[in-house]
Amino acid sequence: MVSDAIRAVQIGRPSSNRVRVGGSWCTRLAPYDGAGFHVVLTGGCRLLTEDGGTVVLGPGDAVLLPHGAGHVLADVDADPAQTRHAVPFEAWAEGRVPRVQRPGPGEVELLCGKYRLDRSRVHPLLAELPQVIHLPNRVGSHPELRAAIDLLGRELDERRPGACIALPSLLDLLLVYMIRARLDEGASGAWPAVLADPVTSAALRALHTDPAAPWTNERLAEEVGVSRPTLARRFSALVGRPPMAYLTWWRLTLAAELLRGTTDPLGGVARRVGYGTPYALSHAFQREFGVTPGRYRALSAPAAAAATEGPVAAAAAAGAAGGARPSA
């Protein structure tokens, strides 16, 4: 479910910067149409949110901003006056402005990245996540997340052949593991309850595994092993819409993903998402999105191209001399 929810709204490839800095420093990250993250590889720092919150980050900590909230990163001793003069992150990370306000000890190394998302179709599982998710580096907690962070660190340090393929894949895994870690910690909200309910979660797995199948309420109830009224009652209560309404929403979300990310003809897209004819898909798609599939594809192309052209992991460059600059 987590992987499906991310894949359906992700545009292009993730981008990242690796930064090493010491002394007194402060940088501002503007709100972003997607999700952002930071991993502290060594040292420590502080993250300050726009509503006045502060998150202290130590070695191995990860923080996810699933809605792209603006924030400030600063050294652990930064004062409020200093943060008011924070420099824009892009210029700071690339060395186009001074990174250090005052020299001093306390070096920190960060991996900072972002994922561009189609906010018009965010899955409710992602929509209800909090603005900031802090995942401390605790012994024995979230082993998959720790392994992904370790792999990223090694991949960035060694600059081995194939890094341009390995790094985006690892960054995608990192996002999945951060969201999974949040859910594993007993997060509040509707969707942890959805995934914990055996009937509803089994129905969702069936719909997501084969969305093109000729599903009906009767067939889905039989697949899950409960009566149709039981399925309808539990699914609607937890998910917020009946099973077939959710299936329609999900099929059109997948159709939008295919239109953004492939050159498949409309007939092929229709078959892959469970519509018998291109006309049937076009009619449903226009009713949901307000534009035809062809128009949607044309409008999405520039955004997808821009997301793909961004730096995949500037990191490979930054390790040596305390800087960070984009990689190809």
C-alpha cells in the first residue's frame, strides 16, 4: 500500500544534496510541492518549523516532511536572530553563498533530498501524515530504514559504477521506509486502523494487486471471505468510501500516473486500469479531472521533464572538502 500510494503520485526522480559544514550556519528551505527529507550522517543540527517548533537531530536521525513544509536547518547552537538571516538552501548547498556564518567546531554531514509529488491525487494514507516526522536513530528500531541509510552512505562515499541508477532507487526506498517506520510506531489517524483491520486491508490488497480485474462487491467479498454487507460496512467506515468508489478513484489515479509516465496509447492505459474501451476511460477521466486524458498528458509533460532533469544526488561531490555541489 505504501509503495503504491507513493508511486501513483511521484513525478520524475528524487533529488538530493550531500552537505558537510561546521561552525555556525543556517539555511532556509522554502515550501515545496512534494516531500522533503534530511538524514544526519554525522554530527547534529536543529530543524525549525514555520510554526515555531524545533526538532533536534543527532547522528543517524532521519526527518521526513511529507507535505513539503518550509523550514530552517541550523547548527545546534543557533539563536533566533541568526535564523532570521538564514540563506536559501539551493545557493547554500551549492556553495554560491557562504555556508558558514562563523567558523567553529561541531561539523555535521547531511543528506538532504526531495520528491516531487502530484498533489492533486495524493493518496489519503499520505495526506493524513503530519507535517514533520522525526525518526530518531535508536538501537534496534526500524532495521530496514537503518540499512537504507547505511547503503546510501556507502554508495555516496565510494562513487561506484552504476551510482546514477542505484542512488534514485535507494532514495525511493528511503521514502518508503520512513513512512513505514511512522506507521509501525502506532501513528494516529484513519489509515493505520485501515491497514490493521484484516477485512479492509485484505480488500485493499486485492484491489491494488489487480485493479483491472472485473471487480464487483460480491466478487471482492468472496475474495476476502466475508459477506457483502460486512465488507461494505467495514470498508466504508474505515476508508471513508465504499469499495467500488475507492476502486474507481484508484483506477483513475493509476491512469493519471500512466499518462504522466508513459507513452502508452489511451487504449493500452484503459486496459491496464480496468476500462473496456478508451472512450469509457476518457469519459470517467474527464469527469474526475476536468480535462481529457490527452490534455492531461500534455500538461503533465513539462513538470515530469523538469523533475527528471534535477540533480539525483549531489552528494557524490560533496564528501571531500566540506562542500556540496550537484552531480550529473
